[in-house]
Amino acid sequence: MHTTHRLGARMTAPNPTSSADGDTGPDSGADAYTAPRTVLLTGAAGGLGTVLRASLPGYGYRLRSTDIVPVPGDPDALLVDLRDQDAVREAVRGVDAVVHLGGLSLENTFDRILDVNIRGTQHLYEAARQEGVRRVVFASSSHTVGYTPRPAKPTEDLPVLTPYRPDTFYGLSKCFGESLAQLYADRFGVSTVSIRIGSCFPEPTSYRMLATWLSAADAGRLFHAALGAPDVHHTVVYGTSANTRGWWDLAPARALGYRPQDDAEPYAAALIAARGEPAPGSAEYEYLGGAFTEMTAPDR
Ligand code: NAI
Ligand code: 15L
């Protein structure tokens, strides 16, 4: 199945980022990818949404912001609940691509995770299929692999093919999202870059973030690369800055064209002086997911 958006510059360069088992889905082959111009943002009022609303227009995208709450500074933003399939489809109509950030971004009850992150993400993909959207950039998370033991050395470059080891129902919902993306690529030709985002905050605030930090500027670079890369079927990449103490293999993200410029290291000395290093046996010492391995749902 091929879709019809043809706005913007044609991009025909070969892309080495297709899934490891080969680009054999319905969208492989002749139909050259056209870089998107109009991009729907779910979760636009959130932390990362605020970062990308500031940076993506600078790369030439026109944004359509949506959230379940008003988006500060954007009177044109649409109030859309991801649990409402019809509303999601209406919001998606006419855009070239979707950046899917909306949902519960921390641990919660299984029922809430099911409704918002799992069903809501399926609504989004179904809308993308129905409306002929060719590219989704899915905000996955490192908590898909949060129970993976922390590497002894900081630079082992754990691969994307590390087995799923979610540390929460939240992480599990991101494993679901990645698999859903694969299904919609294989069956319907909706292409996705699933970004396992590390920690996108103004600056690193914990020892763990010296490895997982994604600066705001690098987030813009990475999401731009994910939107524009041609010939992606479904690819999973880790999303961090070029952290000296990083754990994850950034080669798949670099293959999309991502060139991180920031590093958490300048924050290291002050952070360690203030907080020390994690003790053996603690969640932060033992697991990639750190405190998420001990996180429980809020009462309400
Ligand atoms: P956030 O919690 O600040 O933003 C999420 C947004 O989703 C909120 O504005 C919220 O109102 C909206 N939302 C919640 N329920 C909704 C519903 N039913 N319908 C529509 N919108 C709804 O989270 P943040 O930090 O901006 O993260 C954005 C995305 O990136 C999330 O999917 C999160 O899981 C993912 N992510 C973020 C990381 C980070 O470091 N910020 C790290 C890894 C993943
Ligand atoms: C995530 O997946 C969360 O959405 C975000 O709020 C951070 O906690 C981040 O992971 C992290 O691991 O720092």
C-alpha cells in the first residue's frame, strides 16, 4: 500500500536503517519517501512536547499540536483524548507525519496504561493507516529494557537488539508500541522510527542521567532526523546525547542522520560531589531502568 503525500523535497538516498530482517514490507521499493512538512504532535503540552514545539519549526515543519490539556502558548492546539478513536482520526487527517508523545509517561495502574498508552497508541496507528500518514515517530523509552543489568563499563554500547526487559507496566506499553509499529509497517506500510528516549530534561539531575541524558537541542536534531530519513520500514533507535558515560549504541540513530552535539559529562563532577555514586545493590547501580524498577502507580 502506498500513500499519496508528496509535499516537500524528495529524498532518495539509500538508507541503512531498515529492520534487520530486510525491508520487505508493503512500503519497500519504488515509492520514494518525501520529507514531511505538516506534523501532528500528540502530548504537545508535556515536557518533550514543549521542547519540540520550540525546535521543530526551525527545521521547517508546520506543527499541529494536540493534547488532553490546553497547550500553553498555542491557542490553535486541539484538545484530543487518545482514548477517543474518532477524535484521534480527525486530528490526524491531512498531516504528513505524526510525532507520538502523548500518554502516561511514568508508571501507573495497568488499567490506565491499557487505556491510554496501549489502546491510545493503537488508535493513533489506526488513524495513521486510515488517513495515509507515511511516517510516525514513536516516543518509546529505555524502560523497554529497564531490567537489563547496568553495564560494568560506561561505554559498552548496548545494542537495540537487547531483549525486552520492561521494568514497569509503562515500559511494557512501550514494548507494545514498538511491536505495534512493526505490525503497521509490515502489514500497512506505515513507517515508524521508534525512539527509546533516555532522559530529556534541561540538564542531568541524577547519576543515571550522566548516561541517559538527551539535551533539548539534541532532541530536536534526533526527531528531525527521524522524520526525514527515507526508506525506513520500522527501526528502533536509542535517543541520548553523545554522553561520555552513555550505555546505548547510537549507531542506528546516527544512520538516520542524527549527529548529537551535547554530552552530560560537564555536569558529572558537581552531581557526584552532591549525591555520590550509586551503592551496589541499589536499583540505580544494578539496572538500566534505575528507580523505575521500584516505581509503583500513583493512587489516582
Ligand atoms: P509528559 O508527561 O510531560 O507529557 C505527556 C503528555 O501526554 C502530557 O501533556 C499529557 O497531558 C498528555 N496525555 C496524557 N494522557 C493523554 C490522553 N489520554 N490523551 C492525550 N494526551 C494525553 O511526558 P514527556 O516527558 O513530555 O514525554 C513525552 C513522551 O516521551 C511520553 O510518551 C514518554 O513516555 C516518552 N518518553 C519521555 C522521556 C523523557 O525523558 N522526557 C523518556 C522516555 C520516553
Ligand atoms: C521515561 O521513560 C519517562 O517518561 C521520563 O519521565 C523519564 O523518567 C525517563 O524515562 C528516564 O528514564 O529518565
